[in-house]
Amino acid sequence: GLMGARGRIEYQPKGVVGIIAPWNFPVNLTFSPLVDIFAAGNRAMIKMSEYTPETSALVERLVSEYFSAEEAIAFNGGPEVGQAFSALPFDHLIFTGATSIAKHILHAAADNLVPVTLELGGKSPTIIGESADIAKATGRVTTGKMMNAGQICLAPDYMMVPEAKEGEIIDGLSAAVAEQYPTLDANDDYTSIVNDRHYERLQGYLTDAKDKGAELVEINPGNEDFSASNKRKMPLTIVRNPTEDMKVMQEEIFGPVLPIKTYKNVNEAIDYVNRHDRPLGLYYFGSDKNEEEQVLSRTISGGVTVNDVIFHVAMEELPFGGVGPSGMGAYHGHDGFKTFSHAKSVLNQTSVDVAKLGGFKPPFGKATQKAIAREMKV
């Protein structure tokens, strides 16, 4: 240390941490941060989503049953509750949800200078390399895209594929859907779009894309009529030849709609990703290590999964978080402990008069001049 002084870091609980949980994974995205918050010695207040009333009520009941109000407490309610909750003077606040809502959360937290962790989303790209195993890649993209009907912040949002392999990739996606979801409408393995507003939003994306010249490829293995059931179920729909003026290429899709863009060489795909907001996730399929390194080193995203999608979030030892519009801060594992802790610096000084030796103690003289000279050289 400094002339014999000893320094250390003491991690202390921040205090009370607020959690604003989303509707798409209300259990996981409540209790996953709660584990880190408790591990760091904090207490928690939880705001559940109004779009999952039964799950939210269950979490509220369980939290009150197993924790004292001094340890954790959960609330339900609509936007007015969320607005009041985000304005509380927490010691830290973590929000998982849409970027548009995050801006309001950040404004509210700023009034109390509350540090925030924002887990958002964005348009997470999947780059299929020339060396990719197409059957494996399309099968894994299908699994990730259709899980929860695409209502996942890390779902593959669009694909960048080699121009010569587009047809093979679409065929691979069709085969994978048929294998994993031979039927959709009455299949409990495949869920619905959460509400009418989001269903109409997704249908609007498809109408907009078609009106602007895109080709829509609906993958419907059972040839089912979804309009008759009123379940808000949607088949996976591929959007070919998407252009920048289409909503599917401007907004996070958050549903079973998958634009596919082609490229002649991987540099085009990398350049396209870099012209847009930094995503929460990025996925690369291929066995070419040089190409893989190019994709990873020349793009910035919250996290990457190679030869699969989404799974980096499942490894608790890795920090999970976004960058730029896809979020700020990270948690999970040791990084979560540090996020919800205050790292306090502690220095134990020696008996030596360090200030005098360093020229920082008046009367100022030669030692001071030497100190200034050293700083000037630096």
C-alpha cells in the first residue's frame, strides 16, 4: 500500500432495493434478482405486473407468508402504482421491461438520485455463418423464437443469413416448427399473445411489412384456422426481404414474427448490426473460429451465445445485462452481489507522517516542489 498503509474493500448492503417485475416471466424475473439482493444483505420491495394478476397475487401472498415486511414486501397494481413505486427513494432500483417504460423509470429515479439497473431488450440479431450446421441452427432458433410465443427480451429478433442459403434456412425453420409444434391452436406447449393490444400490434407489423413489399411465409404445420378460436395464438411468420422502413425492422418484435435478411459476406451482417442500437443479445452460428472472432470482436451487445440462442442468461456465473438502449448494469452470481452492494474503501494509515513526506503538509517547501515535479512528469 501507500508507504506501508493497508487498504481493503468492505461490501455493505445498500439498504432497500426496489424490483419492478415484467409480465412475461414474472416468477423468474422477480426471484432471480431477489436472490442477489438478499445475498448482499438488503431488503426488498417488489412491484408485480398487472398483466399477470393470478401470478402476481400468488407472489404477493407467498412473500407475505415467508418473509416479514421488514425483509420483503410485494405490491400489485396498474400504472399509477408503478409510477408511485418508481418515485420512492430506494437505495437501488432494478427494472425489467420495455425501453419506453424504462425512460419514465429513469426520470422518476433521478429525482431521488436512485442508482438503477435496467434490463430491457431491443432487436437481438442471429447471424448464420457460412459454416453453420443449418439443421441444428434452425432448430435452435425455432426453440428460442417460439418459446413463450417469442415474448422474451432475449428472443432472436431477426436473422442475417448467407444469400445462397436463405431457402435452405427457411426450409429448416419449417421442419423445426413441424417437429416441435405439429399443431399450435390446441397445443398447451405453445402459448398465446398476452393481450389484445400486443396481438393487434404484431398483426399490424405483418400488415405493414406486406404493404411495403415483404413476402410473408407463415409456418402452420397443421393448417389451422387461428381466427376461429380467439385464443390470440399466432404461427411463426417469416418476413422475407424486409426493408428499413418496415416496423418489423424498427421496433422490438416480442412475438412469433421473424424477419430474415441476406448478406453476401459476413462483413455486411456485422456492419448492419453496428448501424443499429446495441442489442441485449447476439447469436452466432458457425464452426469458423476466425469468423466467430470477427463477429464477437466487432459488435457490442449485452451478451452472446454461440451456436445457440438465449442460453447465456441461464449460466448464473455470467453477468446478465444490456448496453445502451438494451439496458444498464448487470446482475446474476457474483456480479449481482456487487451490483446490490456498496463497495466501501477502507485505508488503515501507518504511524509515518505521509502528508509531510509527500509535501502535502504546510509549511510547503522542497518536498512540495518535488511532489509537483513528479506530477508534472506524469
